[in-house]
Amino acid sequence: MSLVLKMHDFDLNIKNLSKIEGHATLKIKVRKDKVENVKLIVEENRRFFEEGIIGKNYQTIPQTVSRICGTCSVAHLTCASEAIERALKVDISRQTLVMRKLSLMGMNLRDHAMHLYFFVLPDILGKESVLDFNKEEHHFLREGFEMKAAGNLLTKLVGGRAIHPMFAQVGHFSKVPESSKIKETIEKLKKAREKCFDIMDIMESYESNFRRKTNYIAIADDNYTFLTGRIFDSKGWSVSEENVGNYLKEIVIPYSQGIGYELKNKEFLTGAIARMNINSNSLHQETRKDIRKYLRIFPTHDIYKNNLAQAIENLHCIDSSIEILESEEFKEEKKPDIKISESEGVGVVEAPRGLLYNRFKIDKNGRILKSKIVTPTAQNQIRMENDIRQLVEDNLDKSEEQIRILVEELIRSYDPCMTCASRFLKLKWI
């Protein structure tokens, strides 16, 4: 008597993926124990920033593109400023560079806290959402809000506002941090530092059996600044920021409002896990001293450790920011003299979710002729879909509900931002 095993045939549709930034739907088709199709569908309203800024004066561009996303507005603003400055050959001061580093670290601190405490932690604690936390778990909410508040205060100190900061301009900052508020910010950061270790313990303890090798890319430098350096991959290849666009290939995803990318014709991954895999040796010395046991995990191919990488980055942002605020003396600076010419420039920064790339071409009147904006989640979309395919095939012995939970947890580990990923391919005025 032969035993006939039942083959799995089912469709798994998840409408409105929860606990991520923006809106997306997932459709999976399984036939005869093989995943035939995976569609991660970005459902945000179409964005037309690339075409919408054509003809606009360069000075308005950073604040305009920062509206792509409130969550990582500082990254969009900074990247656009950098691209315009390179086009117009504007040399920023050391102080401006330092202030940009601070604003990016404040943004990362706030953004990572939202992801870790409010999106991921419920998964680990076996809860549907933070609304289901019991009294013993409420302290995590307080810690999460304290971490976010510290990040907001840091960005506000430097930029004037936590979201869409208005002091940051092309080539300079219109105001410098007030001395009276620096001390308050340092104290807030030091209190937040005490909360970093509990969440790291939790993120480190979360065990996953899922591993899938890929190539990682990130900006690397001696100080883990999210801002300066060359772009490296996990195989040792490197390229300048100005030239990385030559290796990024657009992949049209017809069922999604987003678009995918390959690096040198292959999938890749960007984000906190990529930064940690490639550049962990450059973390702040105080951070490295206190988290040696966690750093032994990296490099890793466990995408769920992206959460641990973000928790580590929070500590690094706090330590780095405290050192800067305690040692720097901020002074008002003269606005740089900018000469307009027909030119083109590239900006690249590390947003919370990974590499953000801007390229702008400017005409002789200082207006935008062409633009290109490549966001981290768009770069990760192909890798995410391939991970989902493998994860489902590895877990066909489980129920459809169990598979749904596993898939959602996997997607959340990437910390995707569907708002940034959506785009308008072409706008034709008639």
C-alpha cells in the first residue's frame, strides 16, 4: 500500500499589510508545493515628485522632496541638498556637515524606535498590536515614546522641527542650535540611552530559522555617519556615490505602484542590516564597548536581525550625538555664495531603511531639467518577494494562517516604507 502525500494548492491574499509605513497588499499563489507567484503590491497613490519638480527653482527642491515621506523627511531633504550642492559646486562648512549628521541621527533614532517598539515588538510578544500589551508590558510603550521623543528633540534642536525641518537649506543652516537647548537635549539622550539595552536583548533573542544569502550595499566610512563615505557591497566591491547610479537597473513591476531595482543585474539588500554587516567596525567606541556580544552576530544573512541592527544603531546615534553636542561650539555662519550654471549632481545618504539616491540636472537659470529619486524600499522589493517565495516553500507543512503570520513578520523585518516606494513613471502634459 503506497502513501500518497497531499500536494498544497492555495492562494494567500493579505490585504493592507499591517504595522508598516504606507499601504501594500500581498498575493501568493501555491500550486503542487511550489510557489508560482508572489506579488508584493505597493498601493499608495501614485507619486509624481520626479516629474513634479521639473522646472522648479533648485532652492525649493529639498523642502519639496522632503514631503515624499514624513517619517524620513530629513533623509530626503539632506540627499536633495547634497545633489544640488554637487551640481553647483557648493562647498559646505564643517559645521553644516556636523549638523546634518546630527539631524540624520535624530531621524534614525525616532524612526527605528517606531519600528522596533510599535511594529515589531508585538510580533515577538505574540500580540496583535501594542493595544494588547498587558500591564507588565506597558513599560515598553513608555520606553518607545521616550526614544522617539529624544530623536525628535535632537532633530528639532538642529533643524527647527522634527518633521520637515526648516533650518536646513542648500549649502547651510539658517540657524544654529541654541546653547540653552543643547543641555536639555543631551540629558534626554542620556536617559534614552539607558533604555537601549532591553530592546536589544529582545531583538537578539528572537530566533529565526530562515536564511537566504544575498549581496548587501551600504555607505561606509570611519564614523558610521549615514552621510559620508563610499558605497560598498558585502563582497568587497566599492563605488563612489556619484557613480553608483550606473550600476542600478530599474525593474518595472507592472502590478505595483512601485518599481524594483537590481545592482549589477542581481538582487541586493540595503538597510540597517547591510550597514551593520559592512561597517560595524566604525560604530562609536562607547557603543562598541557596551554591545560586543551583539556585534558577534554580524555579518549575518538572517533578515530578522535587521531589527537588532536598528537597535544597535539607536545606541550609536545617541553616543555619537552626545559626543558632538558636548564638544562642538556652534556659531552663526555666512550663507554661501552660489553661482548658477547648467550642471548635474548626485546625492546619496543612508535613510533609516537604506540607501537613498538623488540625481538632478539643473539649467542655466537654476531650474530642474531632470530628476531621479531611488528609495531604499524600491531597491529591496525584489529581494523581499524572493524571500517570501522561499519562506512559504519552507513552511508548507504549516497552516495557511501560520504561513500568513510568518510572511507578515518577514516583511516587517525589512521595515519597508511603501509611501517612499510608490512613484509615477512618467508624466506627460497635453
